[in-house]
Amino acid sequence: MPDNREFSRVLFVAVDAWQYGGRDGRQQAELQEVLVSAVNSAAEAAGLDPAAWERQDSGDGFLALVHDSKAELALVDPFVRELDARLSRFNSSRRSENRLRLRLAIHHGSAMPAACGYASQGPVVVGRLLDAAPVRAALEAVPDANLVQVVSETIYRDSVRQLFTDLSPDDFTEVVVDTPDKGFRATAWVRVPGASADQLSRLTSPQALAVCVRRPDAPAALADSIRRAALASFDAAGISDVEKISGGGNDFIVPLSAPATGGIVLGVWVDRLTQALADAGSPAVSVGIALDNDLATARQLACGEAATAILTGVADTHAVLVVTGVVHQRFVVGSSARMVAPESFRKVGTEPDSWLRVHGYAVPPEPRADRPSPVPAWVPAATPHSGPVSNIGQATIHGDHITGTVYRYGRMG
């Protein structure tokens, strides 16, 4: 039975490895070994004693309790700096998908031994910070970064803002960790070594979505009808402040004027778009979505191989949606205001990281290679006198229609 009198205030360090679950057993074993070695050596280089930490391991990371109250400044600054340097050396010779990248959270709070580890709010807070959507988004959005560091308001206020470390308060960006389904909301501070605070602010608190609507193989004459359908869909979804990009393309900037706007674009607007396309008899389209003004990435996703494969291999849909990993994490996985289920997306690439949804499917289908491509909606229907004319005996062929006597299996048809 735990002794409730062992309540104390301690430092918490929580670490989690990026994309650990998608690796095979040998890769996971290697990452675990490198993770433990890098953390221990970085701690020792920062003047800490990692052997004295109480750890709960989780395979892809750990939660550590540090009872030395004087360790706070070393954990926030030199420990993170030394850990980043060791990860950089390990990652320098590896492909991007094989690198060891970490999320690291630091908090000072209460703890009490319990039957399954520790009780009280300290472990809860550091765990929520570690899994927060803005923290995940920051790591995904800075692909060259080895780690993202998040500290609680307590750590930032008492250590960083007081200039007790060599870090500037401006190195950190304020974020709100909001998980209503778990009854948790708190302010935290995020830093990515090597990324400017201005860059990080845009990544963790984006101001807009870049939206590109395309049918890569459609003739230019259809661009106007697709554009009209897209604009009407924004209005139908209650999004009125869309910036229409000039030049005749179907590109849009959608300000994130309210917390739910991102979820509305990925959910309600896509539903309205597919309905508008169906009503107008327009072809299926691909939609690429990225953050802020990054229309180049939005176009790349809308015209990429993943979207094109669905458009040519899945006949019963009017839209395929491809979003960046950050958009997926922020507005699908990490948002309580999401309007589409995470299961309706599947990961389709790492360069750039992207996620795909096929409208009308609870789970995105894989396009069948042996399925004939559907006839595009803009191809005119055949008539008795369309296409080239050929004469074979007494039969006349008009395109794909035959006028005359046709013998079938030795008899007249």
C-alpha cells in the first residue's frame, strides 16, 4: 500500500520519440539504446546525476522524477543543449525517416507514489504538455530539428523569464494546451533549437490555411466552374473572409479567425464542395491544404501522385483531400473542435509528410491498379455520328457505334 505521506514537489522530465511505432523491432531496439545513452551522457555533461532519477519507461520514452530542486536550471538549458548535440551527431548520417527526434517536457509540481507509479497533478501536467498538439506540430513543422522542448508556465516564469539560464525568454513561444475531453487547459512555452521564435510562433499559432482545389488532368475550361463551386462552398460553410488568389487559379487563403475554422474547412466545407460539384455535374477534384500562405505546398499536395491515384482509381467520390502533417495534427488529431474522425485519414508520404482523406469513405481506400480509369465527366457522351467513320464490309462504324449487319458467333446479330 503506498504511503500517502511521501507527497513531495519534484522536477518532472518526460521524453517521447518521434514516429517510434512505425519502425520494426531492430530499429526500435536501436532507438531505445541511443535514447538512453544520449539522455544519460547529456545529463552528466550538464552536471546532473541521471542514476538518481526515478524513471518510468515506456519503450519510446520515459517519465523521470528528479528530486534535486537545484537541477531545474541545468535541465532547462545545458541538458537540452547537450542532448540536441548528441542527437545531431546520431542523425547526421541517417535518412530523415530513420532519425531519432524527441519531444521533451519539463515541469515542477507535486508527486506521490501510487500503485501504478505516481499520483497527483505533476505527472498529469507533464504528460499533457508532452502530447500537446502545438508541441507535436512544432516538431513536424521543423523537419531538420532534433527535438522540441516544452516547459510549463511555472518553469518559464521562475527560471527562464528571471534570466537564470542562458536562454532568452524570446527563445520560447507561448502556446495554449487545450484538451477539453480530458478536462485540461494550461499555458506552456515551446522552443525548437535552431528555429526562431517568430518562425515557431507561426507554426504553433498559424493565422490561415492555404487551400488549393485542382483536377490535374482537366481542361482549362473547367477551372471557372470548379472555382465557382469552391467559392459557393465557402459561403455555404459560413466562411466569408476567404482571400481569392488572383491569376485565374483555384487557390485560396482562409484566415483562421475562430478556433473552429480549421475543423470547418476540413469537414463542413469539403462536404459542401462535394455537393456543389455533384449538383453542377463537375468532375471530382483534389484539395491540398497547408498552413498560412504556403500555397506552393498546397498545390504540390493537390497535384501529387497520391491525389491523382485516387482520382483515377476511385470512381465514387467527388473529392480527395490531402493535408500536411501539421494541419492533420493540429485540426484532426489534436483538436477538440475537429469535424472529421482521425481514422478517415491515412498517411501517404514523408517528403513532405502528408495525410489523405477520400470523401464518402470512413477509411481511405487504396486505388486498385487493375481498375480501369473512370471516364472523366467532361468527356462528351458518344453519339451515333461522333468520332471517325470507318467502313468494314456492309457495316459503318461511327466512333464506338456500329450501323449495319453484324455477325456474332456465326449468326447475324
